[in-house]
Amino acid sequence: MCHPYASGMRELTLRIRVAAYVLRRRAGRPVELLVFDHDADLPPGRHVPAGGVAPEEPLEEAVLREVAEECGLTCVRVLRPLAEEHTPHPIRRFPRHTTFFELEVNDDADVPDAWDHHVTGAGRDNGMTFHCRFEPLPLAFPLADGQDAWLDRLEA
């Protein structure tokens, strides 16, 4: 049997993550989902806010933090957890456990349709620029990394 360190391989640790389906509801318009693009070397494509959970951080706090760090929005509330999945990272292949949440922009919030945000926080994406926007549901395009797998569970 091969020891994981014998060939220079590092042990793969499960990464606990959250992902946010942030919805915006406005009278007379389709329900919209917050998505973003970036110019980085991360997995390409359109994404929803997602990222790692700090040790002992409650999942609901983590998902609110990720939305604030990646998109700059603090005027959102968690509605409910939607799904959990176990998938490997699309590039580095380490194991991940992700809890997807449904969130909603607060009714009284004045949020633009699109904006650029400089990511904050301690993650690899700190300092990157994300191009954020709301897109009507159903989406006309797939999300990166299979992040659209649970959209059919939304209360849209």
C-alpha cells in the first residue's frame, strides 16, 4: 500500500462549502438570479457566490459572508437550505461538500441590475474583480461547475 506522502502527494481534505442562489423579486418582472463572471484563472464561466466555511462558522453566516465578499451585497436574507452535494473541485480535484441556499434581496433594497465588485476576504479570489448582475429565470445559459444543478428547487 502506498503512503499518501511517499510520492509527494498531499492528503486531500474534505472542504466544506456553501453556495448562494440570491433571488430578486420585483412586481411585473421575472424572478432574477444573482450571477457573476470574472477574468481570473479560476474555473471560467458564470457563477453564483460560493466558497469555503471557516471552522465553527455556522453555514447561514458563511453563505451571507460569501455573498458580501464576492458581490458586495449585504441586503439579503437566507430563506432556506436547498440541497447538499459532494463533488470534486473542477480543477484541483479535492473533495468538497457544498450546501446550497436560497436567499432573497430585501424588499426595500435598491440594488442595480449590474455592477463590478472587488472581492474581499481571505480566499484566493481576494482582490479580483467580479462582474455581477441579475439574470432572469430560467437562465438562458449554464452555470460553471454545475452550480445550476439545484435551480429547479427554487421557489420562483
